[in-house]
Amino acid sequence: MNGSNQSIVIVGGGVIGLCVGYYLSKSGHHVTILDRDPAWGQSSAYKNAGMVVPSHFIPLAAPGVITLGLKWMFSRKSPFHLRPRLSMELWRWCWTLLRHANPEHVARCSPLLRDLGMLSRRLFDELARDLGFLFVRRGLLMLCQSEAGLDEEIKVAELANQLGIEAEVCTPKRLRELEGNATIEAIGGVWFPQDGHLDSELFLRAMRTGIETRGGNVLTGEASHFRTSNNSITEVILSNGASIAGDQFVIAGGAWTSPIASAIKLRVPLQAGKGYSFTLAKLPERPVLCSLLKEARVAVTPLDGKLRVAGTMEICGQNLAINHHRTRGIIESFCRYYPAFSPHDFDGLAPWSGLRPCSPDGLPYIGRVPSVTNAFVATGHAMLGLSLGPVTGQLVTQLVNEEATSIDIRALAPHRFDKRYCISQ
């Protein structure tokens, strides 16, 4: 079935589900979004760093990621941790990541991630104009405190420029020119002027309002399985026994996608990567540029008089519990780069945690489900969920409407790791 005025059920009410829902409703479809979180607060984008980053064209599966991960494994405050557990899916995921962490994979993926990021950046401009949220277009600073870290980022900047992504290598003096509102402790860095930032919570609320204005619904409930007939899904069955019927179904369940997809015989390898954030309201200085702290893997984002400080990648299953050693590591690292701030500025602040859905090759899953005729998957964006949300919404809408997609997304097929479908890797 193609055309407009279809009834479409989206399983997942995070940033991807809302972006998909927005573009589908704008295209004329009636959208029902199913959100498992009654508080609407544990989406991995709800209180994340809010960065829109075309500069992030290197996939998570890249050379050195395994060595760095092993180095950090045994530090309680490190920005990465993999909690060992008896899980065949975890070790298959790790093995697949290891197989993809090579220069050839990066060379294949970088142009695609560039195209996704640049198109999504343009869509953010349109969304900010149409929906009225603030999108700050001042770029991003990658700040380095070590010669080794700076050397790595200079190479990234060179590759970025080759790919058509603007990047400027900066001396400490240039950093002070760009960020005149804050004291920065860094030996140098890179400025990516095409990046931007926003308040992720306000963005999500704007998207939800845009959907509801067009008659769409956001319901609370957890998907259990699907009812099918003649190789098509007819209903999604909720954990409380209720059901929702539709013409088309989109699985955008974030870190909870794998068991949902398995209900229609699709293997979608994912691991949840937990991150934390703090939002400071009392600021000794007010930075105007968002930044990434290279050695600490911490993100810093100004938000209309506040400052969000976020970080860590903790592979620990679907566990949202706060690890206070890791959050302490975020605070201490941030204060080393921004010395006007003190750990005492974080006193009394409760950290927020969210789960990012991470694929083993560092690419999202976007595409049709081969085992049924009317289902699609959109997940696995890891740390790029917010950044790639709009382009994902546009691409899924084009697939539903049986139109040519803006970007060739065959490499993002949701069944690329399912041996039954013989997709080469």
C-alpha cells in the first residue's frame, strides 16, 4: 500500500520515533506513536548534549577503539566501560565490532555518514523555522590537552576537509578568539563551523506538538509482539494485552529494539550504551560554543543560561542505574578543561542517565523488514540519534511512500547481520 492517509504505528517515542512521526504526519499519514516510558524522560536524547554534528563522520567501529576500550576498562572513572556478563548477544556484538574496526570500514562509511549528517543539518534549519525552537549555528570546538590527542584530531580535520566538511585547526589563541566567554585549558583543538546545538528537550516537545497538531497520537505502552496475517503485520500487541492496528509499522524502539524485532523474525544486533548528563544553572562563566573534550570524551553545551555537561559510554545492558564513579569522572574532567568551574558547582545536582542504541558497525539501521511486507526499522544511531533524527524521519517517510530515498541507504539495511538474507559485510 502506498500513498497518503495511511494509519502508521511507530513503536518508540524517543527522538527517532518522533522525527519519523513528524515527517510521516507532514506527508499526510495518520500517526500513532507508542512510548514505553510513562514519564517521557528516558529517551537517550531527552537530556543529552543536544549537538547536531556533521563533523561526526567516523563510525563507532574505528581503528583503535578496542585498544582504547581495554585501556579504560579497569578505571572506575573512565569514559568507557563494558560490564562483562553471560550474554551470547553481547559477545557476538563485540566480535562484530572488532571485525569492523579497521581503516577500510571507516573509508566506506565516512561518505555515507557525511551525507546523512549534512542533510540532517539542513533539515534542522527548516524545522527550527517551522516549529520555533532555537537552533544555535555557531559550530563546535574539539578541545585537546595532549599532543597525541591533538595529532589525532588534526588528521580528522584533514579528512573532514577532504570530504567537504569545514574544519579549522586552532591554536590556544584561536580558541580564545572563538570562545571569548570562557577560560579554556587546552593546547589546541579543531573548530567545526557547520555543527550546531539545541536544547534536546525543547526540540522533542516541538516535534511532538507538530505531530499532535496534525492529528497524531502519542500513547503510553510497551510493545510485546505483533499479530500477522499473510506476511503482513495487522496489530501490535501491548504488554497489558491491548492492541493497536495499522497499515504500516515502524520499529524505532532505541535500546529496546532487538526483542521487538525478534517478534517478526529479524535479528538486529544492538547494545545499550549508557550516558549521563548534568545541567548547571549557576555558572561562573557562560560559554557560547558547544565543545567536546577529546581525552575525556565529555560534551559541553550552553543552553539559554544553563550548561549541560554529558559523557560516558557504559555498555551495561538495559540498566539506567547511576554509576557515581563515572559521573564523578565527568565532573573532574570538565573542570580540568574549564578551570573557572569547580566540582562544587555540581553539588546537589542529580545526574540524568539514558541509553543509546549501538550497532556493532557504528551505522544506524534504517530500512524495510524483509520478513513482512509493511514494517520498517529505524534505530541504532548510538551517539548520533538527535543529530540524525530529521534525516532518518525523512528517509523512512520516503520508504513508506515508496519514493526514491534522498541518500542511498542500502548499507543501513536492518537485516545486514541476519545470515538468512545473505547481505555481505
